[in-house]
Amino acid sequence: MTLDTVKHAAETPDTDQPWAELGLKQEEYERVREILGRRPTGAELAMYSVMWSEHCSYKSSKVHLRQFGEKAPETDALLVGIGENAGVVDVGNGYAVTFKVESHNHPSYVEPYQGAATGVGGIVRDIIAMGARPVAVVDPLRFGAADHPDTKRVLPGVVAGIGGYGNCLGLPNIGGEVVFDSCYQGNPLVNAGAIGVMKHEDIHLAKASGAGNKVILYGARTGGDGIGGASILASETFDDSKPSKRPAVQVGDPFQEKLLIECTLEAFAEKLVVGIQDLGAAGLSCATSELASNGSGGMRVELDDVPLRDSTLSPEEILMSESQERMCAVVEPEKVDRFLEICEKWDVTATVIGEVTDGDRLEIFWHGEKIVDVDPRTVAHEGPVYERPYARPEWQDTLQADDAAKLARPANGDELREQVLKLVAHPNQASKSWITSQYDHFVQGNTVLASPEDSGMIRIDEESGLGVAIATDGNGRFAKLDPYHGAQLALAESYRNVAATGAKPLAVSDCLNFGSPEDPAVMWQFAEAIRGLADGCRQLGTPVTGGNVSLYNQTGEAAIHPTPVVAVLGVIDDVARRTPVAFAEEGQLLYLLGDTRDELSGSAWAQVVHDHLGGLPPQVDLERERLLAEILISASRDGMIDAAHDLSDGGLVQALVESCLKGGKGARIVIPEGQDPFVTLFSESAGRAVVSVPRSEELRFTDMCGARGLPATRIGVVDGDELDVQGQFSIALSELRTAHEGTIPGIFA
């Protein structure tokens, strides 16, 4: 068989090529030919197909994502923004923190354990590639109906994959979410986030500069697993009857990744690395083209030198393979021997596979023949850009008109009590400890707060107590009702969760999960969510530092709810002053902060009691969110509050139940005069929190709220061993605990 070289491609322009099978549209294939001035070689076709996939090129989302840059707020905290492996922010004392959230949705449906495990591995390598030591992971998850047989297949595998990989890496899992909804039945969302810490001077970027510098591939050997994996799986509507939708899902080895982390950090410490890129989606195609595109020259690669696990792999397969635990470093010639020594010390395979050239081409050779000769920018950064048609769906008005106000409400205290128990036992509101107990929260000894706290918190400087907090949130039901405000509600909740623990929100990463971009209704949802998030971040002063777009989360005509997951990172000067959710001291006073309105559409109550979705989501007031955050942070810093819990899914009563059970203390609650007990307990109005205040601090706390104009209503006291809503009902903590903690193990154990 004749090797498909660049010369051969130029001489055989009419050769049929499998561009459609590789996911390219005809016009995209023709564009490749136009760029090259000839047909592509097989290797070039492989590179363009994976790099121009939706997952890698963002071709349907780029035109909207630009808003994150155009509307970015002015801030001194941002050190590295959108466009690199992960964003980096200044957190003080010379420290920088990098963080990011990504998706591994389709692979996790095909093979739950490995799909989820390699999602963790991939996001951790993004953090390493920035020059940071990873310190924690988080995992926002969405599954189909909890009692559906396929959920019982997918969830245990996903949870085991996350726990198995993260625990073996020695990284604490400090947060995330688990949400169940039938819209995710064929498209679970497995989003993974990670945080890393470094000094400012240790930041590294993905660029290949300096002619003559060597390109070193190190880590695991390249195999046939994951060929076309994430890049193809995430770039087409899911239909498991198509062979193209079942490429080999990547297989992870956390012990190899742990060696890779330590090896890389030692090389960084000795200043051996000029540029670095992890190998994730699109594998070597991505690493070589992005390094060359971001650098000041070209690159020559000898593909024969790539260490293989399978000697039968073709050059196209080597370029497309998404085998895990691999990275590519650019190293000056005189430092190569020392770099290889460090790799050998950590038992990490490392090979020089090429060098930076003074040209502007990416050239790849196989058996002495040139099989790739491209401008790397055309592969990595100049792919197709689509302005997909979008239109507000015809059904949106009908959906919004179907308000929850029409739903039957509890008529008395007994019915309120019954619905409280039903709410806290629903899989979405029930305790997720059966899941989170499979993760190690405290490895490394720096975890300050972890699930089920409002946000996870990690100490990053033992001497000063400096720490960072992270929360991830997203309500697909609200986004379905109104994608613009639904995205802002996700931002507001994550922002509020960080502030509730005493940390100041700094920056945002996002994972935007939507259906097919070829559906104008889905593209309208996407465009509105981006607009809402960009506007919200500008108003709150929290720039988007990076993230991920996951499209084609759709089975046939059925798309998931639009699900923008928003991660907010915050900083706290001293973790000793953090605020937990638990009510721990009897006699402390309970205050409700913020305004409660009759806002039940899209709420947990509407879903749990009536299986209803319709109306408009709660109002968004970002200035109120900012004020609430300032109060919560100040009160935490100055010792005015001992506990705080944001109000979101399930409203006040859900927050009270969780805080009571976490602290093992009951609460006596008085419904404020003139207020409807049902609305007070179940409303999901935004911009609210419940706090416990020591009696000695009540005057100082209420004076601060009054001076700043934040409504603060005293609603009760921490007391006893039951939740007693006076004049309505009481429920013993033991009964609440049984309802709250029995659901998830009852389904999955």
C-alpha cells in the first residue's frame, strides 16, 4: 500500500477520502482542500477532522462566546484569561490559582467508569499545563430519573470513576452537584472541575517558541483507546445505533497521572520548560498544532518516534488517539538531558519527537516521508465559524404562561408538613452522602469545607491561612423557562454560595451544556444564556476565565434542558474565619436575609409535588446579590455569624433542614406576621440566605444590615431536636434525617 504522503496527495487529487465518516461536512472538506491547494493526506484529514470538530473548534459557539471578552469587567485579579488551558487569577501573597470546568458527557454514557475517570484526568492535566500543582477537584453531575434502570447503570459507574481516579491521584473532591431529571436520560452530564495553585512566576503557557528547541512527548504510550473519542463523541447528536458514535472511550491510569504530575512539577521547578500542552481531546493533533500555532515558528515532528502500545497503529490513528496521561513539552536543547533524567526518575516514558523550526509550517514525517505540511493556525485556530440560525421557539410563550400559581397549595399545617417531608426526600433534595462518601474530601490535609457545604474551601498557605473557595451551580429548569435569566440565576447562586462561606468571589469558569446547535431553538437558548452570563459577570465584576461548551446533548429530537453550569472561585484571607452551614449552638438567633416573593415557578416544590415545569423563574437582582455577598463576607470576617446557608432549590425550609441536620440542632421558626407560611417556606426567590447569629452579636449584625439596606428578618432560634414552625407543624430531626438520608442509598445501594 502506497504511503499517503504530501507529494502523493498533490499527484492524486481525485482520490476518494472518508471525510464524512470522520465528521466533516462537504463544505468543510472543500475548505481544507482550498487551504492546502490540494487534497489533504490521510494524516492531514485526520488532524483537520478532529480539530475542526465541535468539541475542539467551538465552530457553532465562537460567535457568541466573544461576549465574554467584549463584556469582561475590569479587574486586576485576572492573570490569564480565555484561550489558554485554564484561567489564572491572583489571590494575594504572591499566589495564583488556576481553575476550569469541562465536560465528558457522551463518553460517560457509553462507558460510565472510564468516561468519568478520564474526565477527571483531563481537567487535572489542564491545571498542570498552566504550571500549577492541582489541589482539589469538583464534579457537577446530571442524570436521568433516579429510578430509571439506565440511571442505575450510569450513576454508580460515573461515581466510581470519579472517586477511583481522584482518590488515587490524592486530590480531595470538595464540591459539585447531583441533579436528576428525565431530560438527561440519554445524555447524562458529567462535568469535572479542578483547582491548582502556583506562584505568579510559575505560570506556563501552551506555545512552542525558539527555533531548535526540542519537542518532547512524555507520559503514557500511545494506544488505540480513544481514537476519535471525546472529539467525535461530543460533536454529533447521540444515537448509539451508529458505529461512529461508539469509538473506543479513553482508558485512564491515575497512578501514571500521579507520576506525570510530580515529574512535570519538578521540571517546572528547574525551569526546564519553554512551553507545554497536555494531550486531551484530539490528542497529538491538538498538542502539536496548538503549540506551533501559539508559538513564534513552525514545528517538525517525527511520528515514528512516538512511543506506542500498539505497533499496528497507522499514522492517522496515532494523530487521533486520545490515550490518556500524556503531555508535550518544548525544551531548550541543552536542558533536554536533564528533562529526560527527571522523567526517568519518575518512571515516565519520554521521547524527543521533533523540534521547533524557524518557518511557519507544521511538518510531520512517517517512515522518512512527509505526511503533514500545514499552517498550524488553520488546524488549531482558523477552523470553520458558523453563525447558526436561531429563533425563540414557538412553545416558549406557552411554557412561560403555564405559571405555578395555578397549582394546588397546602391548605393547612398538616399538608405543609407532609410536603416538607416529600420535598426533602426527593432525590434532588435528599442527602447525597452515599455518593460523596465515595470521594476522599480531606486528603492532603488542606480541605477546610467540602460537600455538603455551600462551597468547597481549600487552604493554600499554611502560614497566613489564605484559602480559596469554589462552588458550581446550574438550574436547567430555570434556564428552560428563560435561558437569559436562568444563566444569571446559576451565576448568582454560585456567587452567593461562595460568599456564604466567607470568601470573596473573584472569577468564573463555565461548562455550557446544550442540545444540537443545528436546532434553531437550541441555538436561541444558547445565545440567550451566553448573553445573560456575560451581562451578569460584567455587573458582578467576575470575569469568565475559560470553560467548555458541550453541544449535541440530544437524543433524536429530544434535547436536554439548557444547562449552563457556572463555577465561581473566591478568596478568603484566613480560612479560620470561614462560615459553615451547620446550626451548632443552641440559643443562637436565626435571621432571613433578603426579600421573599411568591416565586414558585420552576421550583423544587412544583417539581416534587406536582411534576410541573412552567412560568417564569425567580427575578434576578445582581446588585442585591452583590450586597448580600458583602454582608455575608463582612459578618464572617468579623465573627458576627456562626452559620450561613444560601436559599435556592427548595427554599427556606430545605436550607433549615440541611443546617439543622448538619449541626444536629433543631430550630423554632416563627412565620413573620402577614406572610403566607407556604410562600415563606417554599419560595425560591434569589438573593437570600439564612444565618445564625450569636445573641451577643445581634445588634452589631442588624445595624450593619440596616446601614447597608439589606432586609434582615428575625425568624427564629436554634433550639431543641425538631424543626418547629410555630402554629403550623413540627418534625423531629430523627424523622427528617430518615427522610433526607434514606432516598439515595435506597435507590442505588
